[in-house]
Amino acid sequence: MTATSAPAPDDRALAIRAAFAFFALYAVFFSTGPLFGQWLLDAEGRPLQADFVNVWAAGRMAIEGRAADVYDWAAHRAYEVLAVGHDFEGYFGWHYPPMFLLVAAPLSLLPYVASQLVWTAVTLPIYAAAIRLICRRWDAVLIALAFPPSR
């Protein structure tokens, strides 16, 4: 009697398993990240700056009647600091057309962290739906959601 080995998984099955593993790791990261200062909040409980901070800052500027100043880097950065409540290195520039302020403004009515959560909750399903429509496969959605920038 000879032992037979299990068939090697095809590339698609392997990709699905890898995507599921990354997706599971992200779920753990997003649920525990704020506790360890790695997502949304730093170790001191202060909001972390992320590339969404430029949206919140521009929205707040628009609401305060300073829409044209979103393209003034120094003024915009000051609002980014206002968003997180502390200074930080770097700058997240506003490179969007003026009409995107119509999206940014309502988001800035919420505190920065809450606004970032709303942004993620709204845009992530839209991203997943777009991938599903383009690829016409649910495994493609899982793989796309495993891609780090999708968070």
C-alpha cells in the first residue's frame, strides 16, 4: 500500500486562503489597534494623523468660510493639527478639486476619529462593490480587502 499525497492547491485556492488570512489579521488589528496606539489613537490616547486628516481639515476650513485656503499648505496644515489636537511631522496635502469639499464638509462636523470611522464604514463597502462589479467574483473582493491600503 502506497501513501498518496494530497493534491496541491491551485493558485486561486491559495490566493483565497492567503487573502482570508490577511483579512482575519486586519480584523484583529482594527479591533485591537486603538488599545496599543497603532490605529486611530496613539499610546497616549490622542488621535493619530492619517491621510484622512486632510479631508477633515479641508472640510472644516470650508465650513468656516475658508474653502480657498485649503490650497494654502500652511493654513491647511494648521487645521490638520487642529483635527488631531497635537503637532506631528509631515503634511497631508489637499490635492482634490474644489467640489470634493462637498463631501469633506459634512464629515468635518464630527470629531476627527468619529469622522474617519464613518468615512471607512461608508467607502469600504463601495470599494468592495466596485471590485465585485469589475471582477464578477467574490474571491476577488476578499483579495482586494486584504490589500493594506483598503483599510
